[in-house]
Amino acid sequence: MKRFFQTFLACLAAIFASFILVAIFSMFLFSGLMAVIYTKDTTTVKSGSVLKIELSEIITDAPPQFFLNELNPFSMTIKRRMSLLDVINTIEKASFDKNIDGIYLNINPNMSAGIATLEEIRNELVRFKSSGKFIVSYADYYTQSSYYLSSVADKVFINPEGNLSWKGMSSQVLFYKGLLDKLGIKAEVVRVGDYKSAVEPFTSDRMSPENKRQTAELIGGIWGNLVREISVSRSLDSALLQSYASDLAISNPQDAYELGLVDSIAYVDQVSDYLASLTDKNDNPDIVNFYSYLSHISEGSRNKNKIAVIFAEGEIVDGRAPDGYVGSRNMRVELRSALEDKDVKAVVLRVNSPGGSALASEVIWREVSEMKKEKPIVVSMGNYAASGGYYIAAPADFIFANRSTITGSIGVFGLMLNVEDGLKDKLGITVDGVTTNTYSDLASPFRPLEEKERRYLQNSVEEVYESFVEHVANGRNLTEDRVKEIGGGRVWSGVEADRIGLIDSHGGIKEAILFAADMVGIIDNFSIITKQAEDDLLNSLLRNFFMVKSKSKIDFDGISVDISEFEKIMEYRKGVQALLPYKIYIQ
């Protein structure tokens, strides 16, 4: 017994000592990070400076949340994210700054941003050029999307050993039916809409004619818009640009130079010399880093006329959701908070979502509808605002979308996996049980659906679809028949969405904010507020320490295919979904 107590007390002492060490470590870590974050910016912007924008981080709609959310506790590094609003506002401020002569775009090939996001940044750069200031771009390697952004520059440089990808767009979908067949798993599907193709990867080995048609028209429209804008910026004929892509005419920097896509082949130090010549600096140009300049120009506003910007970024899910998802509870709290804040005169809802849970979408739709009764609400669509993403946008007073925005997809589906045969034939596992009623085990993954159950689920899906159609018809002032004509799960580009009445105008988040301010007569006197982080220090540390993130994307040449849908679909009890059929990544 004496030895037991000795061991017990030794364990307690070890636990207590460990706790003290962790507490001390956390205090030092917290103090160090606070010192970095709250150190007053001392950046001095000299006359003739150049703002350097390195697009190497992930560009998101929503401002980064609590800084520890981005902390990797193993490498002790913080993965930075750039806010789209920060990028746009910084460029705008630089256009009026007498000490900033121009912008230097230093493009990273691994830049992570959707084409619609780049469209908004590019439009702001166009406005910057109208102030008479220069833009210079340099990259070791240009992808199609990064070249689209850089083509607005007065001078486009490329590394002598680099390249410029120019081959057109493609969309590829992974089909899992063959895999499911090998595993003895059968997909049980209920859906509404011939174009609602989210279930196709689990029921077929190829795209349906309807899906091929809509996808071809979608990427054709986005690519056509991209080519047209590059054509204008580079003074190149659109037909020639199309032929260069079709013929794979650009295989090295010299080809890009001779065909007029770039202005010079040079190394980065030579670009620095060129910048010095533009700013009358004999040696090195005065370069101001993006984050330093952002900190330099940032200042709090005491203006009581506020526009609240609320971000719906990510897949829509039920209840409370972490960063990167749109939780119905999170959105309800944010919308109610803006509604009850007397200083908030109007709301901008930024939707960048492929959709998700139909129930969660309905909850958010209700809150948006209630907001509209009391205060103006304007929607700004990002890269995606489709299916559930369009569901929550429909009741807004006004909807903006970029030309490259993917939207529509008015349709719903349900998908379950029957693993009974696979478990029995492959693993020798069988399932048995009892029920209190005939269909108590409805949607069980261990048996096939009976016909009555299928009709029951189909009716549920159709009821959700009818509600979806009714909401869109009321919100967009369209007949339900017209909504069904352009619905059926079909996706549309922002260009087509404007033509068929799904949106009101082309424009980005900046245009949406200005429009909302104008609606309430405060365009000359307002400030912007966004949601602040809710996490505390301990929660952030624990979550980042224990969370393991997996990569759910396969990179092919020219396109990145997201296979996360296959992983998520294994959670078979997800309810009715209003989700985009697939995600498209342009490189």
C-alpha cells in the first residue's frame, strides 16, 4: 500500500509539473505572438515607392479569423491568408496615395484563388491604372489564371527559363461507380432536375448528355470572357488567342514574347532595375510590402453609419460550423446581430458557396428574408453561389455576380449507400436486427430501399424542390414555371445568369457595398464592419494541435479535381442536399 501511494503521489507531481510547463510555454508563446501582432506599425512610405503584391497566400472572401486558427503548433508557423477586401481596399488606397508610383505584381505559380476572385482583383487593378500609375508584373511561371490577372499590367515580365500555360479550359469528373461495384456497394438515389448531376459519379461511369451540355456551355462562357478581357488588355485579337491555345503555340518564354503575351524576358533583379528607372531611383526602388502597407493604412472608424458584410463561404451545413463552412446557426446569429445593431444601416451578404444541406439553406433563407423586411440586404456572389448558395441569395434586394461566377443549380438530391452485399461478400459480415415499426430502419445502409421508401424519399425531395422554386420565384419576381425552365439543377455562368434574370448586375463585393450604402443614403459617410473571431486562446490551441487535415484533391495537368465529395458521401445520413454537382478549378 505504501508503494501504491508513493507511485500515486509521483504521478500527481509529474502531472502538476507538466501542467506548469505547458502553462509557462503557453504564456511565452502568447506573449511573443501578441508582441508581433500588436507592435505598432512604423512603416514609412517614401515618395516614389512601389507597392509590391505577392499573391502567394490563399485568397479568401472572409477576413482571417483569430490568428491562432492559422497556427501550426508543430512547425510553430502561421499560414497567412489574404482577404479579398483587404487586397481590393489596399489597391484602392494606393491609387490615391501620392507616395505610391505604381504596383509590382510578383506572381506565385501556386497562387490559390478562384477565377471570379481574380476577376474582382483585376477590375480593381484596371481602376488603379486609370489613376495614371503603372503596374508591372513578373513571374517565373504563369498559369492561365495568374496570366489573366497579370495581363492588365503595363509591362509583363517572365523568367527566361519559365513558361506561360495557354491551352484553354477543361472540366473533369471522377466517377466512382466502378469502385462501388467492386466493393459491392450500391448507390440509392432520389433527385429532382435532369441537370442535377451531383449523384452521377456514384451511379454512372460517364457524364450524362445534359451534364456534358451544361458543363461545355459553362466553361466555354468563362473561358470566352477570360480571353476577351486579355484581348483588350494586350491589344491582341481574340481569335488569335483562341488559335494559340488550340495549337499549343506557346511552349517557352520566347513564344510568349514573340506572340505578344509578354513584354520582356528577364530575371527578377532586372525587373528591380526596371522599377528603379520608373521611379527615378538610381539604385534600388523603394518597395513597400503588401502587409506593411495594409497595416500602415489601416485605421479604426468611429462612423456610426455602418454596412455589415457577412460572409457565407464554404459548404452549407446544419448547426454551428467551423471556419471554412457555412453553419446555419452561425449565419442566424450573424444576421440577427446585424439586424439588431442600430448602427448597421444595410447588409452585404457575400456568398461563395456550392451549397449543401437543404434544411440549413432554408434556415438561412428565412433569416435573409426577415432581414429584408427591416434593412436592405445586397448579395455579392463570389466564385460559387450555386444550389444552396443560390437558395440563400434569392430573397435579397439586389444580387451582384462576377462574370465568372458559377451560380444557379436550382435542384436537390438525396444519396445513400447500400453496403449490405459488400460487407457480406467481401468481408463475411452480415447484419441483423429488430424494429418497432415496418420502416423504423429507413435509410439504413445495410439493406436496399423498398419501393414505398423510395416514393417517400422522392416526395420529400420534390417538396424541397418546390419550396426552392417558390423562394426563387418570389425573390426574383419570376413565375414558378420560368424558374423551373432555368432550374432543374442547371448551372450558369455570371454572364448567362444576368441574361436569364438570376442576378441583377455584374460586379464584385466593392460594387455591392457601394450599392448598399447608396440605397440608404450614406454613400459619402459610412464604414464597413465584418465578423470578428469568437475563439479563445485555449480553444484555438487545442483545435489546431489535434486537428489533422487531409488533402482531398488530385492534381492533373491543367485542372485540379476535388475528390472530397466521395469522402463526404460516406456520411450517408446527410438529408436532402442542395449542392453543386462539382467544383471547377482553373489553372
